[in-house]
Amino acid sequence: MYRKCSVIANKISDIIDGEVDVATRLRFFSHLMICPKCIKYYNQFKLIKQAASEPDPDELPADFDKVMGFVMKEVDANEKHNTGPLKEN
């Protein structure tokens, strides 16, 4: 990785979020056209950001609140009794 690649890596999040000016976008995508390592990193980063984004409430199952309520009650009960998969040794 040369210096320009590290600059690109530092700008990826801002680029994806649309928080840079046109000149920066032009330099960024010009570099991607000649650097396969950076294009791979950029594509991986986009996938990670997409996967980490909050789901649209309309995409959640109809019983999401009911299921999460049950899960949270179980978590609270396990914390009180120190049982379950998160048991401290």
C-alpha cells in the first residue's frame, strides 16, 4: 500500500456517506480505477456499512416486538440468576 492508498482508505466512509466534495470524489474514484486492492477494500467496506445499517421498521417481522420482549425478559432473568450462555465462571 502506498501513501495514496492510505488516503483513499481514510476517505471511504465519507465517500459512501456522500460527505465529500466533487473534487474529492473524482480523485477517489480515479484512484479506484487503477488500484485493484483499493476497489476490493471499497466494495467490502460498502457491504459492511450496508449490513450494519439499521433495518427499516417495515422490514421487521410482525411479531418482532413480542419476540424481543420475550428475549429481553430471558436476558434479565439470566442476569439475575447468572445462568445461561453468558454465565460467568
